[in-house]
Amino acid sequence: MKKRILILTLFGLLSSTLSFAQNAFQTFRSQASAAYSDKKYQESGQRYEQAFQVKAAKPTDSDFYNAACSWALAGEKTKAFQNLDRATLAGWDNIAHVKEDTDLTALHSDKRWQPMLKKLEATVAKNEANYNVPLKRELEEIYVADQSVRRKAAEIERQHGFKSPQMDSLWKEMRAIDDRNLPRVTGMIDKYGWPGNSLVGRSGSTTAFLVIQHSHLPIMQKYLPVMREAAVKGELAKSSLALLEDRVLTSQNKPQLYGSQLQNNPDTGKLEFFPIEDEAHVDERRATMNLGPLAEYAKSFGLNYAPVVNP
């Protein structure tokens, strides 16, 4: 009996240690993201490195890629290339995004840029032996269309304002692109099931998620069960699923679970979170979906968030 108690105790200590490590990793990662949003790129890169040094943490290819962007913007080219290599080894496969990402522009003239691209392309080509390549290529095309129009939004809003004819024109363009992309992606899902990591790579799976998230409530509701199953199987990032779960709930005027969705207050015009279910435990739920603390997430939107504590 004592032996069983000892084993359970050790298991509990191990679980607690792993949970603490993961929480520490998520906190550093969220701080890095917030610093990036504040244009504190050196600090952002440092926070990412702290996150990567946490024992038992599991950084993703996106984490390494984001660190590379921060270091590139901070003028730390060597660290940027090191993290691009890390991202490649971890499974980063979005070549088009690397080539178009303005965060990495400072690296283009460096002699290491072309060898890095060749290494990435060779790694992706090797991995594609197990993918549905035509489907992956189609999703790459969809990704470019989906994101290129959205990258214009911040600059147009800054120049002309949120309620301007220019923004109205952009919204129309965005809706037209979304309307073209949606049947292409739903057709894939209906034929193949979720186009997940093992079928089209991580970037392909993420692209499918983006298109569904940008659709209307009935579409999101229809494919949410498929996406839940994909996340359980490791075919879709849990963080992506969390965003869609919240999007569906807020679209139904229900409290969200993970605090991922924000809105402009109609009275004050200021950005704020949609209502959150059992807000005192939101960070616990976020941790299960590989999301960092809500306070750090809020900083990336320029908000100061005080965690709710149960009385």
C-alpha cells in the first residue's frame, strides 16, 4: 500500500512539474508576442529564448518562426537564421509566407538567405512525399489570397480610419475572396475529411482553419465537430480549435471559453473582451489548448487585463 501511495505521489509531482513547465513556457511565449506587438523586438526575441529554455516545454514550428521574425526586426540576423533553421526542423512548411513576410526583409540581402530557403524547400519536398501535394498546393494558393487582403487592413485603417470608404472597399474585397475560398475548402473537407497535418502539412491545416473561421455561423457549426476530432488526433492545432470554439459561442451571444475574441464597445468605442464563461478559470482552460495567460494575450492588443479571482 505504501508503495502505491509513493508511486501516485511521484506521479502527481511529475504531473505538477510538467504542468508548471508548460505554464512557464506559455507565459514567456505570450510575453514575447506582447512585446512584438509593442515593437519591442529585442525583448520579444529574448522572451522567446527564455520560453525555449524551459524544461519539458514543447515549442512548435510557429514559435521558432515567430522568434526568427522578432530577431530579424531587432537586427539580430544570426539569431533570426538560427530560429528559421529550428522552425524548419520542427516542421515549418509555409515557403510562400517566408518569402513574402516583411518581418524578414532585412535578411534577404544576407548571404545566408538563399541557403536557408534551399534547405527549407528541400525539407518540405522530402516531407511532401507523404502529402496530397495537389491539395497542399491549392491550400497554399488559398492562404496567399486569404492573408494578403487582410494584411492591408491595419495600414488602411491607420491612414483613413475604420469607418472610411477605403475600409468599406477593403471589406467588400475581403468578403469576395472569402466567398471564393470557402467552397474550395469545404469541398476538400467533404471529400477527404479534415485536411490535417498528415495530409497537407501544418500550414495547409492552418489555412483550412482560417477559411472556416472567416465564414458564417452555420458553416462554423457544421465543421466544428470535424475540427474537434482533428485536434484530438493532432491533425489541427488545439489553439486554432480554441479560437473557433470562441468564435461560434460569441456569434451566438454566449460567453466564450478561452477569451480569444474581442470587440469594440459600442458605447466607448474601446476594444474589450467578449464576456468569458467562469472567467476566474480561463487561464486553466487556455493552458489545455496551448494558449498563454489571458493577461499577456491582452497586452498584444494594448490592453491591461486584471485576472478575475473568485471571492
